[in-house]
Amino acid sequence: MLGGGSSGIDIVGEASDGADVAALVDRHRPDVVLMDIRMPTVDGLAATEQLRRREEAPEVVILTTFNADEHVLRALRAGAAGFVLKDTPPAELVAAVRRVAAGEPVLSPVVTAQLIEHVAGSGRDGRRVRAGALLDRLNDREREVAIAVGQGRSNAEISATLFMSVATVKAHVSRILTKLDLNNRVQIALLAHDAGLLD
């Protein structure tokens, strides 16, 4: 599906178990890892958590099904750039890998909201307090940008809504990631949700 010449994607390694992922990443230095959640010894979630803690970690896209939504949230919190469903058409899967390689998350805001709502039950109050404390580190403009990211808006959409240039939006997003020690936009969105700013 990914390896055809027309995809423009080079497959540099393939692992059947999460235990093999780190060594393959060291050897081949991929830009993106497409990670299945269900693998024998070390599952895709643990492998994602291990990878994303490393310096110069590759982006990770989780391959999943709807019945694994609580796992998806764990993977996103670990720094995965998004997820695609196992029945995703080939062209969309290729497009998702390309988008992640270009630094964009591959999450449908609607599906993400459903996943978060489904698993947000227990521990919600504690997460709200922690998320609120983190977001208090942001100035008012950064907070507005964080909320817009949480709403699934692109940089261009945020630019138009908040009347700032796209370059300024990118600078704000960069500062938010640095200030809050986050990996990507998905984690900003989760934080905004946990803080109750998207209700």
C-alpha cells in the first residue's frame, strides 16, 4: 500500500513486534513510524512512548480501530502525531503519512472529540486542574491560539479568526510548545480540552 513507486514514500524498515522498533529506528532514521497498537511482546503504545521520549524522535502515526479508542488517547498523550483507522483507503493512508512528515497532525477534530469524550470519564477533575495550571503559563494571545488549535483550526484559519499573520500564529504555537514542554499540536488540543476550554 505504501511501497508503490507512485506513493513517493520509501519504506526503510518493518517490525512485527514493538520490541524491534527502537533498533530499526536507530538503524534507518525514518521520518515517520506507522505503528500498529496490537503487537506481540511490546505493543505499539509502549513502543510509541519509548520512541517519543528520545532525542530527535520520528513522528508516530497510530494504526487503530474504533474499539481501541482509550489506547489512542494514551498514544496521543505520549506524543503520537495522530491516528488512522485500519480500513483507511490506501490513498488516504499515503496522504496521512505525508502530512505527518510535513509536521501536521492527522486527526479529524470530530473523531478526536468523540474519542476524548468517550474516555474522559474518570480522573477528569484532576486533569482539568493540572491542565488549567499549565495553561496559566500562557499569555492571553497564546491562550487564544491554544484554544483555536484545540478546535482543530489550521494556522491559516487561526490567522483569519484572530487577525494575525500566519507567521505570527506559527510563532505563538512554537512558544506554546516550548512553554508547556509539549511535542505537537495534538497535545495542545488535548490540554485545551482537559482544561475545559472547548466546552
